[in-house]
Amino acid sequence: MEEPLVVYPVPNEEEGEESGIRRGRRRLFGEIKEEGGRLGRLAGPMVAVTLSQYSLQVISNMMAGHLGELSLSSVAIGNSLVTVTGFSLLLGMASGMETLCGQAYGAKQYQKLGIHMYRAILSLVLVCLPISILWVFMERILCFMGQEPQISQEAGKYVVWMIPGLFAYAISQPLMKFLQSQSLTLPMFLSSFLTMVLHIPLCWLLVFKTGLGNVGAALSMSMLYWLNALILGLYITYSESCKMTRSPITKEAFRGINEFLRLAIPSATMMCLEWWSFELLILLSGLLPNPKLETAVLSVCLTSISCLYAIPYGLSAAVSTRVSNELGAGNPRRARLAVHVVMVMALTEAVLVSVTLFALRRVVGYAYTNEKEVIDYVMEIVPLLCISVIMDSLQGVLSGVARGCGWQHIGAYVNLGAFYLFGIPVALVLGFLLHKRGKGLWIGILGGATLQTVLLLIITGCINWQQQAKMAKERTLEGILPLENGLK
């Protein structure tokens, strides 16, 4: 008996095309999910690291606040000065390593990571020398600027005792960027969290039990900055995770400092121009009518924004690492995918945080003061803060893309134009000429941040990813090349 003939249906061309589209969509969704997981695993610890490091200054302010108004004012001024004139500059310069180390790691040029780290440490330590001289004379500078003599004296002592911490910071930041470029974020988190926990009892002991006062708070921070650098240094030296990337100190590390500086200086300029514009806002508020109220309110706003910025900064560090790694590995498509995914994450985070902040607008001020006038004024400005949160989140990740690609100099021009040619002049007009006071100052700086975000979005949209990958390969093999052809 013959077997029946079985006829199998043959898919027509349209069905095959639809099946291919479905497979393509599933593959794309899988890649998006995978990239989101990678970014989340990088960003989470970096958020914790940022908050832990920021909390050191907050703890010092809280401890000093219990010594009296003079101590609180002097430590607050001291922390602002050391941040503006020292730590922001070092952090910005160290961010140049995100391009060099990240792309070298992606290109599997592992030994170059150690070389870049040594170059960065040497460069930052040398930069600390003139900063230290400036800090030694900080008391006289404050008096010359018209600050109250007693506050100048106490703030000057605080700044001087932060000098040891400055050199520790110059060492720890390159170590952190070295680890970040390899996605080794857990050691950074554990070290930062440990120093934060130890700072509470140590600062209390030095401030209250030894009679050092403000000096004790600065000494505690300096000691723990050195502890952080020591822990990270030991991990890099002995961990198996860094076996391929650590390298001995050679003459090559000292000969190629110019290579590091060509990215470090624009990177520092890019970061400091934005940072300084907000600090300038606080100084301008002191020239308004009722300066105590205006300064208090804008200080509350700036502190809140700085704390909330830890989240987008974590995303910024994550996308910088992912973009630089993928460009170094010659995967422009994956680098572009990382940018798209992180933008969605940043926008989602910004909306959630801003909505929460707006819902808490009536109680935000109580976290800082019991003065009804200040609380009501803060509540009035909170809607502007909500918009600032969105702008900060978007520009934060876009700045991370800039560092990953290596076009920090373009970001520096954007920040110069957005804040100093637009934002600050608008703030001056609104705050002083139109008598909008502190609210007008914040609207001006918000306008600068909005323009910054729009310009960075346009530039990012014009990136030629194939060209960026080619340039990353040439950078890791031969050195830094100009970026004229990095955009479409």
C-alpha cells in the first residue's frame, strides 16, 4: 500500500518577510533589554558612589553646625571654595580618562589603561601644587573680598587643612576612572560607603572631643580621602580583576602626558564652566535686596539639585563607559543603541523625580529650616526646580556621551555659550533690572541649562558613529586625532 502524499505548505514571500520582521523585532527588543541591564548595573553603584562622596561635606556641615553659627558659615564657605577651586577641576580633568581608558579597554589595549592612569595621577598631583598655594592664602583672599574677618579666619583654617585631602583626591579620581572604564564599580561603591560610614564617628571625635572644631572636620575628610585612595590602590594592585590592565610604571607614562592633557583640559573646562555658573548664582544672590533670604533660598535649591543630580551622574558615567567601550571595540551600532536606551532611562527618571519633587513642594523647605518665609519662597521656586531636574538629567547623559566619544572640547564651547553668553546675562536682567530677585536668577540659569541641553541633543544627533569608531581605533593605536570629521 502506498503511503499518502503529504503536501507541506510553502510560505509565500509576504509571510517570510513578516516572519523576518518579527525575528528582527525580537532581536532588537532583546538587545535593548540587555543594554538596559548593562547600563543599570553600571549606573546603580555610581549613584551610590556619588551620594557617598557628597555626604562627606554634608556630614561636616552638620557637625560644624552644632558648634554655632560661625562654624557653620565658615565650613559652608570653606566647602564651597575647595569645591570650586580644587575638587571640581580635578574631577573634570580625571574625566578625560573616560575617553582614553574606556576606548582602550574596548579595543583590548589593556596595558594602556595603566599607562593612562599613571599619566593622570602625575598630572593631577602637579595641578595640586598651585591650588595648594592658593588655599594657603585663602584667608587673606576672603578678607580682601570683603568677607567678615572672623569668618575669613575660620574658613581659611578649614581650607588649609583640606590640602592633604586635595592630593588624595588627585590620586583617587584616576583610580576610580581606571576601574569605571572596566565596569568594576563594586570596589568603588564599597570603598566610598566605608569612608562615609567612618567619617561620622571620626568627624564627631575630632570636632567635639579633641577641641579642633572646624579643623577637625577638614582633617577627618582629608584622612578619609587618603583611606579611599589606599583601598582603591590596593585593590588595583592585588585584584585578579585588574590583572590584564595594571602595568608597571615606565618612562612611556611620563612622556605622553600631553596626550592626556589634550582631553583632560577640555573635559575640566566643560565641567567647571557649568559648575561655576551655579556657584556664581549664589554669589549674585548676596547682592539682591534682603540677601539673607535670597541666599538661603537659592542655597536650598542648589543643595537639592546637587543631591538629585547623583542619579543622572550615575547614568552619565554608565553611558560614557558603554559608548567608549563599544567605540573602542569597533561596534558603532552598539554605542548608538546605548545612547538611545540611556536617553529613555534618563527621561523616565527625570519625570518621576520631578513629579515627586512637585508633590512635596510644600514640605521641601522644612528639610532645611523652620523659617516660614524661606519655606514659602522655596515652595514658589520648586516648579522651576522640577524643570531643572529634567534638563539636568538629559544634559547629564549627553555630557557622558561627549566624554565617551572624546569631543569634550565641543561640550566646553556649548557650556560657555549656554551659560555665560546666555544664561547668566538673562539671570542678571531678570534678577536685577526686572526685580524678579532670586526667582529671576534661577530662571536665567535654567534658560542656560535648557539651551545647553538642546545644543547637546543636536550635536549628538549629528554624530557619525562609523567615523567615531574609526577615530577611537586610531586614538588607541596611535594617539589622539582632531575631531573635525566626527560629525555628519
